[in-house]
Amino acid sequence: MTASAQARDVRPARLAPTRERLRGWLRAHGVSEWDVETVLIATGEACANAIEHGYRFAPEGITTLRAELRDDHLVIEVRDRGGWRADADGGDPGDRGRGRMIMTRVMDGVSITGTPEGTTVRLVKRLTGS
């Protein structure tokens, strides 16, 4: 089974509706509640980081979220076209966020690719079943 969904224009005011839309899509495709909640935690972090960090100087920026079910795993990509912080450890000493750590702990795979054109966060979750 392969299925996909996409949301564009994920702004702070649209984050909750985007999460609910993703929740509904996951449930409609038979994803277990445990996996749904886990995926929503990681996806929420990725979206919040894109909004806060990717567009810190351009609040009108657009973030896209794409989800794809591939047999026994889920792939989610969150993309922005904003700025990229190129520091080696993912934060500076004053950085209060723990988004990367949270995503890494609850997902089976996390990759973050930053370029001058924007950032893509790719989240992979092996599904546990119902």
C-alpha cells in the first residue's frame, strides 16, 4: 500500500488544523493510535522549527508537509524555503529548543538537509500495526 497527502502554507495559526488533518489522514489509513500520536509529536516539532527558525525574518513564508505511507512505514517531509542555521551541533548555547532530540527519540529515522534554498526535515516511522 502506498498513499500520500500534502499540506501547504503551514503557519503558526494553521499548525493545529494541520495536525488534525494529518491525524485524520493517518487514522483513515489504519495507523495505530500509538503511531499517530508519536508521528504528531515529531511532525509538530518539525513544523514549529520550520516556522520559527526557517522564517524568523520572513513570517509570510510557506512551509509544506508531505506524508506518504509505504507498506510498513511512514515518511513525512516538512519543507521550508527559509534560512538555514549551519552550526554543527544543531543549536547554539542559548538555544532553548529540544525539537531535534525529540524527533530523533520518537522516530526511526530523522534527516535534516539545509541549503540556501531552504530546509527539509525527513521523518521515518516503522509502523507498529493496530
